[in-house]
Amino acid sequence: SRLGGRCCTLQERERATALGPSRSAMPSKRQGAAKTGRAASVRKTIGGGDLKLTKAGQPFISSGRCMCTSLQGKPCLQPVGAPGVPYCRHHMQSGDPSLRVVKHPKAGKILVAARNLPKGYRISLWGVLKRKRDVSEKAMEWAFDITGGWFLDPTRCPGSLVQFCPCPGPNEVAALAVAPNSMCKGGKYGSWGFILGHPLPKGWQATLQYGSNGKESEQFFTERGIERLDVGTPSHPAIRRKDAPPLRTR
């Protein structure tokens, strides 16, 4: 399953709200977008100078350094590979090592945490900047409307992993939220950032709402003749709503 972008714009996502999480899992989408926390006093020495890192151990987007991290949590910090993309050339191809794409029994390909990810960890969807008229009908299914007549098309960008984020089901809540002031435009490429409001355990799904809320998610699937189902599995859990019924155990 890839993330469909036609159902909402950047502004709509930033206004979105969602139910909060259970005590053991991820935060609500709105909480993650509204509360990013203050910058940590973590610094790395790069080329003789200090580079400030976020509390999650990543460089800020404005630093011009790759924000990927290794399975041990070490930041890449190589120069970005293209204006508008917060990843180096290598990770533009391979994606963030702290995330991985896996097969889901019903939802196709999904994105999960490859290690225990800390609160505030950032992931950017990036792609080719295009005007709506230049986006093919097939690509429009996955393109993101970033307003002003511009779209992000990630379909030919293998390292743009957010496009594989599954949509939470009726009894689940999105793990990722829009990161404020994170939309960047370069020349050829652009990006749009998302953030975790709470830690995401290894193997858990990086879910993202397909629309501004659950109602729009339902509309997204209904328009395509697909039943919206919970995506959590025993091997790859997904955050559940506070009011969700308990999971059945076999």
C-alpha cells in the first residue's frame, strides 16, 4: 500500500485532529504536529564546527545535512544530495536505515521501524516537484498536493519511504503527524516532513492518515472500492484508539 495524496492538502493535514493513543503506543496525529519540543543541546563536530542535533539525534533540516540514522542511532550527517531533500545521495536511493519496507498480508507494502525510534524522530516524504498538469493520472494516485498548484511526486524516488506508510484502520490511530514548517522546495525536488510524538518500537508500523481525519480516510478507500481494515498484525503492531475493542488472541 502506498500513501495516496489526492485526498488532502498540506494545509488540511496541518489542521487535522485525531484521537489520542493508548498508554502503550503512539500519540495522536495532532499532538505530534503541535508539540515538537525544544531543541536538545546535542552537538556533533563536523569539519571543525559544531552541528546541533534534535533530541531524536538528527540534524535540523536547515543544516543541509542528511537526517538518516543507522540501526545504532548514529546520524549520517553527509551533505544533502539535492536542494529540497533532507537526505544524502546514498540515502535518496536506499532510504533511512532506521525504517524498512515489509510485506503486509492484506495491505501490500508497508513501512515499519527497523529499530526503536525515539520521540521526535523525523521522516520526510520527498519527490519531484510538479505542476498538477504535469502529473500523470497514475502518479496522481500517490502525489501530494502541497498547495499553490504544486505536487510532490515520489513514485520514481525509491528512498522516499513515507509513500509506503499504511493508513490506520477504524480502530487505529496514525503514528506520524505533520512536522510544522517542514515543507521545502528545491529546484527539481521538494519535501514534506512528518514526526513521531512518542517512541515507536522496533517492528511497529509507521501509520499515517490518508486524509485529514478518519472520515476522509473512509472516503479514500470507498472511492476505490476497498474496505478499510485495521492494519496491525502480531509481527507488526499498529497503534490502537483508546476506545478500540481489545484485540482477540488466538
